[in-house]
Amino acid sequence: MRLRTWAGMGCIWAVVALNMAVAANAAADDAALRGLASTLGASFEPNLGQADPRVDYVARGHGYTVFLQPDEAVLSLSSDGAQKAAVRIEFEGASRTASPEPGDTLAAKTSYWLGSDRSKWIDNVPRHASVTYHDIYPGVDAVYYNQSGQLEYDPRVRPGADPASIRIHFAGADAVTIDDDGLLHVQVNGGDVYQHLPKIYQETNGAHVDVCGRYVLLADN
């Protein structure tokens, strides 16, 4: 599993985006990752009974499923239909009561016809291009969306909000390290998660102004 991240922590308007693609191991080449990324669905279904009731939205991709809640995204890795591992990408200290707002509704719908009891079937679940949780921290929103076939998220920092409030905890990881190139490496049973170097920018008068930044590894992942 690879996660590529652009992190946004500017004082005007900042964005962090997270791309997800599944790889068999850390040695998978870029061409394989690009090909795999093109297969990802990266759309968001409201939970109408097809997932744990605590989950708001579900996104499915090749080899993974993501379950969204106000303060976390649970990433379940699978192979040949069997779950291999799960890691919780938690916004530490974030609001647990933030309400999700779906983005544009897509033409495709999903139905779950499981078992012979039709009363338990779930028909025509809408799919959305994005989901936004407002004010997970004061003045900070979390936006999940599709970018070029990959799943991403942006913590967006409004004017006057503190970007230092954003802390991400990886629960269920065997280890979290920063390599010599500055990439964040999250080791989990069943796969490796990589977050590429942060690309930080703020929007000023309609233009993107780059800001330097890096990961800081704190205690306990």
C-alpha cells in the first residue's frame, strides 16, 4: 500500500491531499502503481446498512476499503477477498461529532443483494465524488475526494486557524518511520503504506504559493 501526500499548512488557506494505491510490496515500480491507480473507484457511498453503523461513508478500491468517520479513516487491506490488515488513520484530538457533507452525486449507484431475504437487500445506494467534514478542528475541514482515479484527502485550513492542530495517528501500525528522503513509511501486516513528501501551498489572490514543510514524527506513531 502506498499513500502519496501533499500537506497544506499555510496561514491563508492550506491543503493536504492523500493519494492511495495498492502495491504488492514496497519494491513495486512506478509503472505498476500508475496502472493500478487507474483501476481505483474512489467514490463515496453513504452507509445505509452495508457497513458498521458507526461509519458514515465507504470507499472501495483495488485491494482496500476505506471507512470514514468524523475523526478518522479506517483503511482495510485485502487480498483474494480476505482481509489482511487494517490501520486507522486518526486525526488526533479531532471532533467526533462533525457532520459529513456529500459532494456531487455520480450517475452510478450500488446495490447490495446479499442472501435470499429481500427485506435485507440495499438498493440504489448513491455514490458521491467527495465528502467534507467541517471543523474537525476549529477552522479546519477534512475533504475526501477522487483525483485522477485515486483517493485523496485535504485538511483545509481557513484564515486564522492553527495548522499545528493537525496531528495524524496511525493506530494498528507495526512501525512508523521517516526515511532518508523524508517519506513517511507506515508498516502494517499485509502491506506497506508510504506518504510522499508534503507539498504545502496556500491560495493567495487565486494563485498557489508554495510553503516549505516536512513530517515530524512524534511518540506512539
